[in-house]
Amino acid sequence: MTREYLFAGFGGQGLLFSGKVLAYKGLLEDKNVSWLPSYGPEMRGGTANCSVIISDEPVGAPIIANPDVLVAMNLPSLDKYESTVKSGGTIFVDNSLIERKVMRDDVSVYYIPATRLAGEIGAPTLANMILVGKLLSVFDEYDEEYVGKALAKCVSARHKDLLELNKKAMETGRAY
């Protein structure tokens, strides 16, 4: 099994971190993984995306032209990448920030008010992790042990105080 993910939005929304956590979880599960960040000249506020491939087979190239899964955290990203998702794929939309609906009918779509939920749990910067929690739940891949280990590895020592809040955000997404 191979699944290709594209996380897209503005710089500063934690897209690269989201992909890193997902990729590290894949490594812990003994999968083959590729993580490729991409961002414009401004880290904060510019466009950013992150490609992740998780596979049982070796990953030949990190470039994703047609992802199985799109996580869109802003309207320009949904506009740009909606058409690239494989037929039968899945799109996750932060509908706190994106008002329009997905125009395709050949993909599964999940509208999650991630930014609103993040504010409600006291973690306004963790909408990205709410979306990852929902994504893992939808694919029945939310394993608390691996999620916890991946977060522990990816949350920097400088931000260790945010580890439990990241877990709470992922649990919020899982339960939504």
C-alpha cells in the first residue's frame, strides 16, 4: 500500500510540521517514507506545502503530481490543488478558513472547522494537528502509541511544553 499526501496552506500554519509528524509515524511503523517541504520566499504568510509518501514499498521519488490525500488550509491551496487529487482520493478542508465547497464529486471530502476548534481548546496555532488527527481517524490509522512517539520526536526540546497540547489537538480532530 502506498498513500501520497499533500498538505497545503499559508506559511506559519504548521504544514511542514504536520507532514513531519505523519512521516515520522510511518517510520515508526517500519514503512518507507518521503517528506518533502516546499515554501515560498516568506516562511510566515507565504504559501507552503509539504508532500509525504508512506508506503510498504521503496519510494522512488518524493515528487507528488496527483496526491491521494489533500489537506487544504486556505482557499488558494484548495483552488490550486483540488484538481490534482486522484479520482477516489480524499480532501480535508479547514472550513473555518475556506468557505467554498469542493467542486468534484469523485473524491471524498471532510470539512473540519479546525481553526475554530483549535481556538476552543486553547491551542489557536494547532489547527494543523486537528486535521492530522481527523485524517488518521478517517483512514483508521490513529494509533495512540505511534502518534505519541512521533509527536515526542517532532516537538522540539524548546517547545516540549506544547507536547500535550499537540496530543489534545490530535485527539480533538480524531473525535470530530
